[in-house]
Amino acid sequence: MAVMFNKLMCRFGIGSTKIDLVLNKKDYRPGEVIQGVYEIIGGRIEQKLKRIETELLQYDHSSDKSAILHHNTILSSSTMKVNERKRINFSCRLADSYPPSSESISYKLVTRLVFDDGINRIDHDDFRIIAQQ
């Protein structure tokens, strides 16, 4: 009965496997490589991973629109055991043409951890692009 309850709670995101993209720093220059680590922590039940998706988004506050500048997918067939911890390296090169962050332009990385049962966990990480010197 407890296993069924835990599975149901995971469907609502309570006690399920979590992901956190930890960046090495928060400020980058155009053309630089963003580096970090995905930290994945197992939940109350085993869950089979399907993929990790990360999108680099640019948000234009003046027009209230966002654009996907880069998309990265890591396919997986592994299973996260209860309370298991995994670390996977992350990197993404910024284009030289991206404008610096400002009051009207901001950037973030949105990471989705997708499981075989269709449930997703989402993580958001803001960072800044600073002007070349």
C-alpha cells in the first residue's frame, strides 16, 4: 500500500526524483562556454529516466517574448534508485552574437527531467551575459 501511495505522490511531484543544474558562475561573455553539473537526486521510489532536456532562453521584456536560442537533449535509459545521487557534466557555448543582459534582455536555462511515465521535473537557472571588454 505504501508503494502505491508513494507512486501517486510522485505523479504530483511530491517525493519524485529532482534535478538541479548548478552553474560554475552566473556571468558569461558572448562566445564563452557555460559550464556546470546536473545534480540528480532520487526520490521515494525508483523512476526510469527517459531524457534530460535543457533550453537556453532569451527573454525580451519590452515585447514580452522569449526565444529558444539553443536546445540540448541527453537520452537516458537509466533508473534512479531511491535517494540515489548522480552528477552529469553540462556545457553550452554562447554565440558571439548574443546581446548583453540588460533591463530589457535576460537569459535563463530551463532544464526538464523526463521520466518514462511521462512525469517531468523542471529547474530554472538565470545567468547574465556581460559585454565584451
